[in-house]
Amino acid sequence: MKVTLSVIKADIGGWVGHSDSYPKVLEKAEEAMFHARKNNVIIDYHVTKCGDDAQLIMTHKHGEGSEIIHKLAWNTFLECTEVAKRYKLHGAGQDLLSDAFSGNIKGMGPGVAEMEIDEREAESVLIFMADKTSSGAWNMPLYKIFADPFNTIGLVIAGNLHNGFTFEVHDVKDHKKVTFNCPEDIYDLLVLIGAPSRYCIKSVYHRDTGEIAATSSTQKLSLMAGRYVGKDDPVCIVRAQGNFPAVGEVLEPFAHPFFVEGWMRGSHMGPLMPVSVADATPSRFDGPPRVICLGFQIANGELVGPKDMLEDISFENARGEANLMADIMRQHGPFEPHRLPLDEMEYTTLPQVMDKLKDRFEVLED
């Protein structure tokens, strides 16, 4: 059975500040999704949150980029925004950059990850959602999952993984894309994805079968709005088992936190902490950044789940490491490497400060 899995998120308004999602906002999203399923617009759905972002997980038969599905998500977010405004939530509707739907939600603010698949006999899917970070946050874990044999032993000992995967990488500033075949292109791939503020892994494909293995949102709010409007808070879908890495191999990159950009005012580096949905409530310096993962089996389009994958106590050490890394970075205050480099703060509120200072600079004499 061919089915499309769409994950669409938006920051509708924070409760309190940027730390969490207000239950009545999520109830409104649930109501909209329920009616869509009842009217056979979608097959199934799950509504959740990661920090202050509402997350819509949907299965349907309309394919990727469907105007029907994107309009459903857009209208749902608009209805949720009205609830957010009623309760004066912080930044109500901040991810909705336009007043009118234009046929596709991409480029309008919300983050989107979608894949159309031929449903396997056992279709295991992991959906990652992050808060207080940017769209390049998936670069390191996707590399480890699909190209690093120290993480994914299947690349070495499983015949159906041994030939590797193809990575599609997007240059989010110049709006270009490039593909790499791994393992032979690993070094070339790393040249780009090691700069996640510009180059983001969009999708990963099985080299032998051409099947899509993973896809992520690569929307950058600052580039779309031309100013600081919040973090990108990306989402990512990864298929597991069979011709793809096992569930445990997909989760393994999160056993140790790594630094990502985002955190307070989208202007700092901080550790990406793996947590349960219940603990995705970043409040310390509006962070540190969080990642959650919901696991599903998909059966005839039905979402069997979710299972809260990062709730597992085996990620306790990672959470402790993240807190220690956060302590170390916070000691730097406004200094790099905690604060982002100046060229990465072009779309923050910093230019307003620099404009005030421009007349105070004097030319140096030779």
C-alpha cells in the first residue's frame, strides 16, 4: 500500500514564554485532525508537542506537497493561533509568516517533512522533533545512522546495508542541492554538513533499492522572514529495520549530546538533550535544546503508537552530559563559542545594536 507520512509543525504560542505548549491549543489541533480523519481527508493522525511547537503527524493518500494536506495544516495552525491569542500566549502565531495560504505551506514558516512510501510488511518509523535549535541539527545524527559503522554495525555485517546510502544535501542560503553516495563520498559529504547552519541533509535513500530512508525539514525561518522570528525547531522522519538501520542504530547517535545552534534567542550553541515528550519543556536560558522521538508501526496507513522512544532510562547519562555541557557553555556568557559567530547573527536583533554604533567607528590611521 502506498501511503504518505507528513509531519508539519509550527510555533503557535508559548506557555509560559517559550517553554511549553498550552493544552487548549493542542486540543484545538486535535479537534481539527479528528474532523479531517472523520471526513476521510487523512487516514490517521497524532497531535503532540515539543516545547512550544505544535506537531501534526498525518498519514494520507495525497502524496508529498499536497495542497489538501498543507491547507489542512495551515488552517489548523490558524485556528490554534486564535486560541493562543485568547490566552495571550507568548509569540502567538509567530511561525505563520503570511496572511494567506498560497497552495503549499513550504516557505510560509512551518516546518515540513514528508515521505511517500510503499508500506512494508513491517513498517517501523521514528519521528524526531526538536525545540530551540535549527534545521541543521539532524546532520550529525543522520550521518551517524546511515554512514558511520561505529554507530551502525549493519553497514558492516548486514548485506542489505553494506552498499551504503545516498545523501541529498541542501544549501539553504543559495537554494541548491547536491547528492553524495556513501561510503565513497563520505569525506566530501562531511566538508559540507560540518557547516549545518548552511548545508542540511534533506533526505537519505537506499542505494540498492532507491527507497527513501529519511527526510527532514530544512526550512530556516530567518532566511524566509529576513529577520529573527524564532528558532527553526526541525522535524525528521527515519524508517527503521529491514533495508534500513535497526531502531537501536537510529537512536544511538542521541546517546551522547552534541552541540547545535539555537537556544536563547536563536543566538547560542548548546547541547541537544534527548528527552521524553513530558520533559520537552526547555526553561533554563530557554533551553537547553531538546529532542524527542516518537516511534510508530504503520499498518494500512494507521499509526500504531506512539511509543516515546527517548523516555528510555538508558538515555539518562546523555541527559546528565547535556546538563554538564550546558553549564560549561553558560560560563562563556556573551562570548563565543557559546554565542554564535557574528555572520550567523545577521538575522537576529544584533543588527539593531550595530546600527546604533555605526557612527562611533573611526578609520584607523596607517
